[in-house]
Amino acid sequence: MKEDKNIDKLLEKFSKGKCTSEEEKIVDHYLDSFQDTTIESIENEQAIKQRIYRKIQMSIEAKKHKHRQHRNRKVFINIAAAITAIIGIGVLFQLLTKETIYTEMAALGERKTVYLPDGSKVALNAGSTLQYTLSFNDKKREVLLNGEGFFEVSHNKEKPFIVTTTHLKTRVLGTSFNINSYKENKEVKVSVATGKVEVSVANNQKEYLKKNEQLRFNPLNNTYKKEYYNSVNDIAWKDNIILFNDISVDSAFKKLEKWFNVSIVVTDENLKKEHINGKFKDSSLEEVLEGLQFSLQFSVEHTKENELIIKKKP
């Protein structure tokens, strides 16, 4: 009990930015202890985490000066981002809602269709997870996405459908759209196939997208770009089509790694930077590589199971 009070006080100091370097290490170590914790086993720790957020929010509300409010709000956002990175967005979501989480996952090399309790349908691309709570569809419909998913949302104007990713929040009533938010990507993309969506971006700015419009968000500098883009290109994957639309070789092979659950090492840095186009439907890895070899002139070495070395031919 004493230990809980001590860490609670330390977390409060951390939220105000008053920790020494040694105290910050203690906080880091404490939060790291949740990294491999399953959702089911963290119920006893929820109260402490809840107190972090309550105290930060109370601190924000108590400050009368605008610059102080901005400073504390920034601290709150930074802590939320830090905890999300350490213990995962799904675990953080449960800590804030105190609810049971249902998780649907498409493994590497797999694409999966998920049917939600409201009748909405979600196609998950390889290496993606979708999470929602027990109370989904009570007052609102909210899900968490890590990776890529194509959503076909059942219309219900009384209950907004919200997709939360690490950097964006997308709100709809009934429409179809694609979100690509893999952690390793340099940008997050929201592409609309039908209807209209609202996307909350940096500083809570809102952008509205309609059919064949796309928003590309860069999390490194909190900038985004809204543009016309044929949504067919972004949702080709759900029809088992691998589409390379003027992308770098490095990006193309990273897509193949997820698609086929393999490790691909490209030894030539110049080859990585080359751009390619291509379309492969229902193709094996060997067929895709053979097709790319015609234009890129590389050799493939199988070093061991599920690992390939790509070398540029002289």
C-alpha cells in the first residue's frame, strides 16, 4: 500500500514536469513493467492509471491563465502518448474505460473480415488489429485500429461510428472508407470510397472527406494534406490485389513482408530508392518477384525459411 502511494505521488510530480532525472527513470521503469502485460491481468493497476489522468485533467481545469492551461494540456497529451507507446493503445483504452476489450487480429500473411455487433463490416489487412468494448453500440460505436482496415459502416445517425488510431480520429454515420495506420509508415492515410467522413487531425482540426478524397497525415511534423485520390487504389488489397503505384522498392518489399509473412533484406541502397508500378492479383510471392525482376534486374537468394536476400545484378 505504501509503495502504491509513493508511485502515485511520483506520477503526479511527473505529470507536472517536476521530476528529477532519477525520478523520471523510476517512472519509466514503472511504465515499462506494463509493456508485456495482457489486458486481463491489469485490472488491479487501473486505479493508479485513472488517478494519473484525473489529476492531470484537474490540474488543467484549476489553472486560470491561458498559457498555463496550454502548458498543462500539452503535458497531458505527452503523457497519454507516452503511455500509449509503452503499453499499447488497446490497453490504454481499457484503462480509461474500465471495460472488457474484444480484439480481432489479422496475422502477418493473412487478411480477415470482421463483423461488428451493429452489422458493420471491417476487412483487416495483414498485421492489423481491431478492438472494441463490451458497450459498443450502446450510445456510440467506437473501435481502435492498429494497421490497415476497410470499413463498411451500417448507417445510424443516432450513434456515430468512430475509428481511433494512434494519430487520428475518424467519425462517420454510415459510409465506407479505408484507413492505413501501420506504426512503421511515415504517414497515416484515410481514403473514402462512399459517403463522407470527419477526420480530427493535429490541434483538433477537422477535415471532411467525401468519395475519392484522401487525407495524408505526417505524424513527425503534425502536417497533413487533403487531395483527390481514386479510392480503388487504396482498397485493392481487400480483393487480394497487390498494387504498387509509383512507390519505392523499399516500400514495396515492406508491403510484401506483411502480405506473405517473410523477411526481405535489400542489400543495395540505390535499388531501395527506385520506384516501381505493378499489379498482381491472387499471386504467390515467387510470381510477384519474377514480375518485378523484369524491370528491376535483381537476384533473389533464399538464405533460410521465410527469409530472402535481394541483390542488384551487376
